[in-house]
Amino acid sequence: MASPRLGWFSARRVALIGASVAMVALIAGTASIATAASLRPQVAVDDWGWVTARNSTGTYTPAAKDQGNSSGGTNAVTHMSTGLYRVDFPGIGVTAGVPQVSTLGNATRACSIDAWSPNGGTESVYVGCYDRTTGAFADATFTVEYLVAAGDAGPLAYLYANEPSLANYPAELPYSVNTAGGTNSIHRNGTGDYTVTIGGIHTSSGNAQVTAEGQYAFVCNVQGVVNNSTSTQIGVKCRNYSGAATDTAFTLAYTKGEGLKGHAKTKVAYLVGDQPTAHSYTPASFERFANPAAVPHVTRASAGVYNVSLPSMPEGGAAFVSAFSTSKVRCTIGSIRTTTTPQVLQLRCTNFAGTAKDAQFTLAYEH
């Protein structure tokens, strides 16, 4: 199995990130962590962190409403160079878990994962952002979250699909968790087209989020979620900035009755927006979840622009969106309310030419 993450850096990124203690440790330890099942889980309880990065330049500490950390630590964002960021989550550094990233704002940007690794007691997640029309590095705003689960509750699963050209393979430990004890695996159907199987978790519905890893504004969408008697299968389609199907690594998280902070955590919600042309609707009960409980509502403001009301959620927080589509479409987080409640998120979906396009989506929120 290939070394995790390193094969997807450009020379520029290796030069920048390789200088850090975190990446040196990762390179030295790759052979052992690739096969050490005993490393999963590495935590007694779920560890998580999230950031809404509203500044596209500079090194800064996000406002209290724009960050969370299960250890109580204060997160930080570092602008390393054009389009490249490091987000530090102190107190939860561990060789395990996976991150998710969504682009924030109305600029023509696309953000993805570059890498993640512990540096002492801090987990560092590297985010790359690009001009989504050219694929060139570009500064941007984004949301990012990191979860390493204890693996004792759920249903919850996540994985790192790091062998994009292989036909079939199991997700690599310790970057794979399945609370049912089943195997997470990936099948490549064709270029950029994958089926993820989450063994043992077969409850109806649930929420899937997927994030591409790599350069050139790669975007991965959820194509579908199918629950059968023994597993859940999730279709994933990945494309480059021009819309061409492209093999790439990705991370995926799937939850049912749980948020992206793990078991029994509050201030979390998810939903599937499956009525892209409806002016106003409430998602079906089996396609939504909130803790504290409340019923969300979706309003179509204009073509490809949706306002999602989450009545029980506070000001601020972070949101993550994946287009739920087999076509050439992508969705981003337009805005997150920070001054009033109820929380209302704006989502924006476009085709790969940048034209607004109605689309289905999956959405997750945490605070």
C-alpha cells in the first residue's frame, strides 16, 4: 500500500510542509502506521475540532464562534503561502482520524485537504485552495473539521481512500473507523468513480460527507447512498477543476443519528436537500437530524442558492456540504450566521463553468 498522503503533494507543498516536525515524523513512521491495526482507536472518547476560517491571509486565532475543540484548546490558522493553510487543533494530536473541508464564501475558489498529522499534542490539518476555473493556487476562506472516534458508538464510520487507482482495497488503519466493527472498503468503478462500502452499518438513510485530497481544485461529490441488509454503499465521483473525471484520494464520513463530533454530542445537525427546484420545503424525517432536536427548513432563494434554517443551532459554527449528484456540479457554503438566531446557512451550487445550478446536496453542521 502506498505511503499515506505524501504522494499527493506537489514539490512546492513538500518544501513547505516537509520542514515541519509533524511531516518529518509522518515520513519516518509511514511504514508502521500503514499496517498497525492496534493503533485504532487511539482515544478513549471521541476527539474533535472545527474551524471556520474567515480570513484568507495572515496567522490568526478564529473568533470563539468560529472554532471548537474537544480538549478545550484554542485553534489557530496559519497562511503558509498563496492558497496553502495549516489549521492547528491543540490537545487532540493523534495518528488517526480524518478531516473534512468545505469552501466558504462567494469567490470562485475550491478548497481540499493536503495532509493531516500530529505535531506533539497538536493535530495539524493542511488545506489547499485554488481558483476553481484555472486550478491555480489562490487564497480563500473555508471550513475544516477533524474527528478521531473511539469506535464504541454510532452508527458512525469514516475512512481515508488513499489508493485512487486500485480496483479494490480495504481502507487503511488507523484512518478508518466503523462503529459496527465491519470493514470499510473502496471499489474503483472507473476514472474518478468509486463505491465505498461500510460493512455492518445498514440503517436507513444517514448523512455522507466527502472531501477530495490533492491539487488542482479537485472536487468529490456523493453520488448516492444505498442501504442493504449487510452494509451501506456510498457512490463517490471526483473531478478536476475543468469537470473531467479524475482519480484522486479522498476522505469520507458517514453518520446516522450522530454529528461530526461523534457520539451523543450536542450542537450538531445534518440533512439531505433533495428538492432542488422547490421554493420551500422541510426535509423528510429520515433525511435529517439535530441535537438539540428541531426541524430544519430549506428555501430556494434563486437558481442554485439555498437558505437552510437550523432552529436549534447557535450563532457561528462550521458547516460542510457535498453535492449529491452524478452530474458536473459542486456546492459550497455561502455564509454562516454569526449574529442572530435561528442559524441560517446559505449554500451555493454551480456547474463547472461557474453558472448557478440547482442541485441536491448533503449538509452537516457543528458548533
